Amino acid sequence: MTKKIPFLFVATAVVAGCSSEAPAPTDYATEAQRIAKDSIIIDTHVDVPYRLARAPQDVSRATGSGDFDYPRAVAGGLNAPFMSIYTPASFEAEGRSREAAEELIDAVEAIVANAPDKFATATSVADVRRHFEAGLMSLPLGMENGSPIEGDIENLRHFYERGIRYVSLSHGSANHLSDSSYDENRRWGGISEFGEEVIAEMNRLGIMVDVSHVSDDAFWHIIEVTRAPVIASHSSARHFTPGWERNMSDEMIVALAETGGVIHINFGSSFINEQARAYAEAMMASGRAYRAEHPELDESFLYRDYPRIYASEHGPLPYASLDDVLDHFDHVVDLVGVDHVGIGSDYDGVGDSLPVGLKDVSSYPNLVAGLLRRGYSEEDVRKILGENLLRVWADVEDYAATTSSST
């Protein structure tokens, strides 16, 4: 990382009877707005599709709710939010996973079709760069939970054709591909044999492998199997939440970087500091008990609705601060360098748990200003905002281009 020490003023010097005036303090907010406007900002995890499936809205206009809409995204400089195609873990046993994923992809395609002057489908690095030059917002797709593959490699190929460009192998429970960090049932002790086959085919097709949500053993298994760089689409540093498997340990971050990959920092407060994590653990235990009494509620209820019920009885979550989030970026950079960290906010996916100063997609300039205040160069900031992910994505595309096209 090219870190430059912030330098707010220089005392007036008097040399040979002549004085020199101190330079004006850096206006970080103005600089941040400029950089956010001129850079490609990629957020690898935005849960708009699932939000709209539950409460339809026109996100091409100001919505007044949720974390994302077009006016706020433009204000924040966002250019390429990966739309999360999220399937609750419970759908696998019910045989509904593929159907649910198809519906969410349909919803993203409808967003583009209804506002083609604002949004465009993106399935490649070239698409993102072309849309940026044209003033369009790219909507690439990432699949959160690989259960829609449903044990059939042809389904993976189908979803590639529909635009999926990363897959998180599991979510809240172990599935037919991988164990989950949230599930004490370690069905595979890592990933399944079919999971290995899926990773090889993702490499061949040009789909990024996402290690967010998988168990530690599954992570190490993935690192052994993959031949292309991997990403963590929305995870943070376990250093700040000791013992919590959903975040990544220092050893895992180093191993991910050695593949050429990138960890994208999740903004949810419980991912960021231990006080919020402890609150979240108590809330989840209470939520699981509540859900046991209400079996009609699916897994996503725990993450999106129950927090409001819990807060009404126990008080609000102790929100993380912008500085807390910046500490995660610093930690990763200190470990592996600035080329291996990016943004995976989890907007519209972590409910009312976002840090002060990062409450919605208009807030990216606040992150940029914070990085500048901490001494990051403009070049390094642009890497964090999007160039790191574009590099990894291009590497995955290049690997796919060198492998057999036969199926």
C-alpha cells in the first residue's frame, strides 16, 4: 500500500526575513466526492432482489425505504452493485431453490428492462467498464447459496448463461455442496465431492468462487481445489470478532490473497465489532427459539425481521462506527496489502445494523474520506473501490478462456 501520512498544516517558517504561508488543510469530503464520482465503485453484495421479492418497489426512483435506490446510488458514486440472488437454506429440502433463484434473476432483468437509461446487465469486466463510460449502472449477479444448482452440473451452466458470475457455496446451513459457518452440523467436513466438481466447472466457465458463509474446513478445501482466484463477497476480519467463524481469520485472509483473491468487507455492525457481535449472538439465539414456535417463518426472518422484535424488548444494537469499519480495511492491508480488499456492504441484507456513517448506498464517499484521512493514496482508494475486484474477475475470465470449452 502506498500510504501517505495526512498532513494538515505546516507551521509558518521564517527564512532570511521571508515567511511562507502554511498550505490549506485538505478538504477530505470534497476529495472523496471527486474520487467517488470518477472511480468505478463495485459493491459485491447488495440484497435488492430479495428485498423486492418481499416488498416490490421501483428502485429506479427514490424509494424512501431500504438501503438502495438509483438516486441514492448515484449520489454515492456506485457503478456496479452485485445483485445477490439469495436462496434461504430451507428451500433445498423443499425443492424450491432453483425456482426461487430464477424468480430473483427475472426481477433483476425487469429492473433493467424498466429503466434501460439507468441500468444495464453486466456479465463481464468489459461490460462494467463500458457501462461506466456510458453513464449506466451495471447490475452483475452473484448467487448467495449454491443450493439452486440442485445436484445437477447443467444447472450451474444454466445459471452462468443467465448471468451469474459468483457463487457462495452455502448460506445458513450445510447443503449438498458445502458445510456452513452457521451450522454445527458438519455434513461433509468441508465440501462434498459434487462441490469439488462444481468448483472445477466454475473455474472452467469463469464464475468466481465465493467463500463467504462456508465453514473453515470448507474454506481450506476450496483453496485446495480451485485453480482460479477466489473472493469473499461479504465477510470481515475475525481479528475483531474472535471465535466467530463467519468472519475470516488472518490465516484465511493470507491464503485467499495467495490465490490472488479479494476479501470484501461487510458493513453489518455485528461483523465489525465484538460488542455488536455479542448482541447479535444473543438475538440469534432468541430468534431461533421464536422461530421454533413459528415454523411457518423461513430462515431469512431471523436476519431481516426478528431484529426489530428483539430490539423492542432489549434495546437497539450497539452500532459500529465508520472508524470501526476502516479498522478492518487497515487490518487486511497490513496483512496482505491493498490489492486484496474491497467493499461487500450487505446493503439490504443486514437489516437495521449498518454503522453510523454508512447507512445506505449514498454513503460510499464517507468511506473514501475516511480512507484518505488515514493516509491512503488516491490510487489505493480506487483499488479498494473496484479495481481489485475487476482484476480478480478478469483473472477468472482469463483462466476460463484457457480451459476447454467442451461440456
